[in-house]
Amino acid sequence: MQIFVRVADVNGFSKAADTLQLAKPVVTRAIKDLETRLGVRLINRTTRKLHLTEEGRLYYESAVKILSAVDESESVYRLGVAKPTGTLRIDMQTSIAKCVIVPKLAAFREQYPGVNLIIGATDRIVDLIEDGVDCAIRVGVLGDSTMIARQIGVFKRVTVASPDYLKRAGMPETLDDLIDHRVVYYTSGKGVRPPTFDFQTDAGPTTIRMTSSVQVNNSDTYIALSKAGFGLIQPARFAVSEELRSGELVEVLPSYPVPQKPISVVYSQRSNLAPKLSAFLSWVSDVFESCQETLNA
């Protein structure tokens, strides 16, 4: 049943085998045995794709409920008798990993030595179900309603550029001056939208369409390109605190603050807060609560 649900979730035998850490023939045989036992075909397979039959869809819906109930019941007993154990896959933005999570991670390991963490530090928005990820720390407004989201903090952003760029392009004094400036365009999604900058004014929030000199999908490279003189950026202040202190980057338009962004941890509705996930959610919430002053300095 668990194997069938995973195959349906990730839409493939190979991906299911990878996320379950099983050989593909084992997964294939399990599905065939299940279909034989039930006396119906659950999955229609071709060389390129698979889809659930009507019977498969009905069985999937029932299986998810059953597995959720079993996991919830077992979690109650596991929480009472032992500390969390097992492998936990988490994903987060590179700058969050480097500046916030990694410096605190030794405390989690000491508190939960039985939990083996697999950390994906990437700015790409992963599919938690398809990629077999237990939870992700995400920045900004979330649009995926199929996931449970828990906001764990906010952080301050800042408009900056390198002294070399400002020497060439001039220091903007007002928002109208931005028409003559270029930005490094950061995007972590698949779609490509025009680059924009956000500001808080006396009249309220405003968004300005900008012209980009280069596009990038990695937060470290985003900052590096601005330091190299490619244009203005609006990163998290905590991610460029060293550069601001050293003078490698200079704050621009300080009288027009950049709106804060929320930080959330998201997980599948079917995760059912297994002890290892519940432990991490509690720990990471405490980490961001303790870091709020630093994140918004």
C-alpha cells in the first residue's frame, strides 16, 4: 500500500524506488502483487508515463486515509517511548542555510542524535512530494495550497549596490532616478516575469518595474554579481551584513525601506507530523524566533 501511494505521488516507478530507497524491481513486483491480490488493474503504464485507473484512484484515496491514520496512531506511542529517529529530508534557500540554519545545527544534532538530516540547499522551488522532501523552508508569499505552511519569522531586506557600479551609474536619490539604473534579476521559479523592486513609501507599498543586466537563480551568485558591479539588488539584510560593514556594498535609497518578507516552513498535508518532522519543526521555529532581532537589524 505504501509503495503504491508513493508511485502515484511521484508518478513513476523509478522515482518511487529512489525516494523509498528500494530497487526498482522490488517496487514493480509490489504493485503487480497488489493488483493480483485485489483482482483489478490500478495503474495503466506506458514507456513514457503512467496514470491511475478509476479503481486505482479510488484505492489511492482510501490508502492515503489508512496510512495517515496508522502513522498518526504510531506517532503517539513513538513520542512517548523514544526520541525521534530516522532520515529527514529538508530543503531551503542557500542564504538561509548558510546564515541561519548551519550555525545552529549542532544543537539539533545534540538534541536529536537519532535523526539523520539530508539538507538540500538550493534556491529552486522543489516539489516536496515528487522529490521525497519532508519539509522546506521558503521565503515570501506562498501559493501552493496543497501544502501546510507555518510562518516562522520575517526578515528585513535592503537595496544595495557596489561602489564601482554607483560610481558609473550615479547614486539614485529618489525612486524616479531608478529609470536610469539596472538590476541583477533574481528568480527561483520556472516562470520568467519582468524584474521589479519593492519599496515602502508614505503613500504605501509600491512596486517599480526595473531593467536587468543579468538574470540568476542562486542567492549567493545574486550578491556576487552586485559586488562585481552588475547592478542594484534587494537581498536579505542579514545576507549582506558583512559586505555592508566592509564597504563592498553600499545601501541605496535608505529613506525608501524595502518591505519585509515572511519565512515559512512547509510540509505535505500527508506528513502527519512524524516525530522526526515534529521535532525539526519545533526546533526551527525556536531558531527563527531567537534570530528575529538579527534578521531585522
